[in-house]
Amino acid sequence: MSDKLKIAIQKSGRLSDDSKALLRECGIRLQNGKNRLLAPATNFPLEVLYLRDDDIPQYVEDGIADLGILGENVVLEKQKKVTVRQKLGFARCRLSLAIPKSENYTGPQQFQAKKIATSYPTILGDFLTAQGVEAEIHNISGSVEIAPSIGLADAVCDIVSSGSTLFSNGLKEVEVVMKSEAVLITNTSLNTEKQATLDQLLFRIDAVNRSKYSKYIILNAPREAVSAISAILPGMRSPTVVPLAEEGWCAVHSVVQEERFWEIIDQLRQQGAEGILVVPIEKMIL
Ligand code: PRT
Ligand code: ZN
């Protein structure tokens, strides 16, 4: 038996490009081949299995694949014995209940004895039970959003991202049942060798993901402002401060979190910072 780690990713669909990009950013190169089900990595003990996302939880539970990348919505719906190891930050969406635009919404009780079309009967059933609502769930596998207009259901429970599909089908989102993003799942009993490879992979994923939310910042500042600026820019340990050729001036280098970026820039300018450069970080290892 091969001790290479096998990872299942979506063959084609909304997750496949980002899943492949993540492996690439982790420095993993794959042997390409059209229409192949299995691609070995050339520089890491890993093999990639290309599957439909719905099949991934079963493959990982059975140990045919050791890991998989898929939406949390599918993980929760399939109820297989797998471990969710890491959120991956892409394919963000929500599973929501929606009703015809013209109807008022008063709360989950409104779904009592109604027909709801969904591809997520388990998640929806659990949600309704928790709300004390009994409804008739119609499990359909595609084009859920057209169910109310053809008289098949009173409401739908479907994946929403921009909301435009609901809108163009005359529906409005009224209740978020769950939020979802892509996650890495693993088999519950990996051998020691596979566990070690998984740890290496998780270390790389962490470095890639951390870098996505951070920027490298370089600025010039008068020497007397450096301590105030260092307090605004804590960096990984502390900022790098280098004297400039011009007397009394320094360059300060640090790392900022993207979400605090504009707020920090304003504070830095108030302290006299100028010539501010902000550059992306490719990998970030703490
Ligand atoms: O063929 P396979 O079974 O592998 O793929 P699939 O068709 O089942 O899945 P795919 O590729 O459509 O989606 C894979 C995963 O992407 C889902 O399980 C979610 O975790 C995630 N994701 C993120 C989405 C969306 N965004 C999304 N917008 N999945 C589906 N949609 C659909 C939704 O069903 C609806 O029809 O897009 C429409 C809504 O989009 P908006 O932007 O109009 O709101
Ligand atoms: Zn699917």
C-alpha cells in the first residue's frame, strides 16, 4: 500500500480552480494529464483524486482518500465520519431559506406545514426541528430555485452567494440556515507517516492563508516619529527600522492585517509617515 497522502478535490465546478490553486501555492506540482482521475505530485508525497464534491465525504470516510476539499454545506449534509481540519477561506456562501418576494416574512414559524424544496434535506430538517417547525421537505437535486414558480413548493432552501439567482426567480432570502466555506476534511485514523505528511501540508496551507490577509508595508518617517509608528505597526515581532541616507529620517518595514489597513494608513500619515509602499506577501511563516 502506498503511503502517499491521497487528497480528493472537485473535478470540475466552483471549488476546483481554487483547490488546485491552493495546492500550487503550497509548492505542490501535479503531473497533468487530461481526464485523469488520479494525478501524482512530482515533488511532495501526495496524490490527487478528482471527484464530484458529493462523493468526497464517503471516499474520505472509507479511507480511499485520506483528505478532501469541499464545502462545509456538503460535509454537514452527508453526515459521514470525517474530521474537519481546516477552514480554507474560499467558496464562501450561505444556505438560506427563501420565499416569493411578494410575501411578508414573520419568522421560521411561517414554514409550519409548508412545502420546501431543497438539495439539503438533512441540514434543513435539523434547522426546522430546532425551530420547532414541521414542514414538508422536497428533496430535489437541481434548479431548486424554480420550484415555487412551477407550484412544486412554497419556499426553497438553497445555496446563495450574490443573491441574483433568487432575485431573478422572484424569491427573497429570509433566513440563513448555515454559512459555508471550503474546508479540508480528513479520515479519522491516518497512520503516523500520513499524519506527518498532513502536518507538513497544513503548515504550508497556514503560511499561504496567513499571507492572503496580510500586506508588507514600507514607509519613510522622521526619526522622532519612529516610536509612535512602531506602536501603530507591531509587525510579526517588531518593525524593522533602517536609517535613510538623509539625516534624521528612517525607513520602517512591517506587516499589517488587510482588514485594518486603511485605518492604520490614516494613523501613520498623522504621525508624519510618507512614501508609503504596500506590497503583497506570498508566504508568511511565524
Ligand atoms: O459536479 P459536482 O457535484 O462536483 O458540483 P456541484 O454542481 O454539486 O457543486 P458546485 O460546483 O456548483 O458548488 C460546489 C460548492 O461551492 C458548493 O457546495 C458550495 O459549498 C460552494 N458555493 C459557493 C456554491 C455557490 N457559492 C453558489 N453560488 N455552490 C452553488 N452556488 C449556486 C447555488 O446553488 C445557486 O444556484 O449558485 C446559485 C446562487 O448563486 P448567486 O450568486 O446567484 O446567489
Ligand atoms: Zn455536487
